[in-house]
Amino acid sequence: MIFNNKLMGMGVALVTPFKQDYSVDYEALKRLIEFQIDGGVDYFVVCGTTGETPTLTDDEKKRITDTVLEINNGRKPIVLGIGGNNTMGVVDQIKKTDFEGIDAVLSVVPYYNKPSQAGIYQHYKAITESTDMPIILYNVPGRTGTNISAETTIKLSHDFTNIVAIKEASGNFRQIDEIIKNKRQDFMVISGDDGITFPLIALGAVGVISVVGNAFPKEFGRMVRLALHGDLSGAREIHYEFVKMIEVLFADGNPAGVKSVLSCMGMIENVLRLPLVPTENNREWVMEFLGRRI
């Protein structure tokens, strides 16, 4: 399977806006989607980590997905997050999902169980055999407690053609470099960490699934596009502009930081669902940054 270029560039892992009563703010979500499209986002990731998915009900996930599909109206590709640490549960959810309008599935490595590499391989084997949908692996050991090794990623890329990419957030450059060198030719490596997107593109990654892009789609997307087109000098300049901002954004966890910024911009309320709590860390610095937009 050659999955064309739908995952090239900057995808944005959408936040879930909430009202003060903690209900989902669908009007704010609509504003955010239009803001992203106007800013040149290349695709959307719905119901991912940044969307606070563990705190959403099944009905909310369905309505959020339907809202994104309706407002997007085919303008940008859509990736839907479906993952978990119960393999048969994930398979069952995939089988029950209507994928009309969805371009790919992002599925995180099983968390908490801490499976072996053989277990991770069998988990994704079961998922890929349950659907014809393109699957994106998601490696984020800082959250899951388990790393997908380069060897396992490479084997999965060669054994299953509908595994089309990996969102790599391990921060391990040696591991990511090994994947890029030895993967199936059309298998894509996507940065899962805004702060190292620029050097990963220089190594051969095809872009990023971004958090900071929620607030700065135009500016961060420009950095990604410059890097992909070989203008490393121009991309590096923007990368360094974002270094401090990214440090601030993640100081109190994700998506607390980016929701604080979006609140400063008047896009959403600064509300998260427990156990996450809002932050206004370095709010004055953020406002200064917003005032001198790149």
C-alpha cells in the first residue's frame, strides 16, 4: 500500500474545548477547526492524547468526530485516534467504527500492561488484520511506559502494508534514525514532539503531529514546510523562535499549556477535565510572544 502524501507536513492533534461546566464546547471546536484550516494545517488528528480522550465518553468522542467531519467537509485529511491496552477491545472498537470521511487510524502502543516487543507486535498484527484502514503506530514511552523498539517498528513496516507510518515521540534520535534507514520504502516517520521536529525532518521524517500547531498553525507549519523543501536555514530560524514557547507550553503538561495560550487568544476557555488542571504558567511571557507573532 502506498498511502500518497496525506500525512506529509503538519498535522494538528486537536484539543477538546470545554465550557466552565466541563461540557464539550462544540462552538469553540468549530472556531478552532476554521482557524486551523485558515492557518494552513495539512491534516487533523481527532481524539488523540491532546484531546484529553481518556476523559471523554464514547458519545462525546462520536459527536466530536462528527463535528470535525462536518465542519472540515473534506477540506483536510482526518486521522482518528483509536487505541488502548486491551487488544481485543481496540479491535472491537475498530470493527464498530464508521470510517466514512476518515483517512487513517492512530493507535498508541498499549500502556500500563508493559508488553514485551513480541506482545507489541502481536497487538498491532491483530489490529491490522481487523481492518483495511491505514494504521499509524504511536510510540510515546513517556506516557505509556513502553517503547516500541526500532527493530519492532521496522518489522511491522515490512510485514503489514496497511501500517503506513509511526508517530515517534520517544526522543531517541539513534532509534528514529535506525527506523528511517531500514523501514519499508513508503513507510513514513512523523515527529510526535514539536521541539525536535526540525532535526527529525533533517533526518528524513515527513512532518509532525503537532500540539503547538493548535495555536500557531501558520507559523509552525511554515517551519515544517521550509524544512521539507530543503530550506534548513529558514526553518532553523523559526525553530529557534519556538524553543522557549515549547518549553513553556509543556512545563505543566499537555494540553494545559496550549489551552492556556488558546485562552489568551480568545479561542477557547482555559478548562481541562480532572485529573488535569489549567495553568497560567508564564502567562505574561506568552502574551508577549503573541504580541510579536513570528
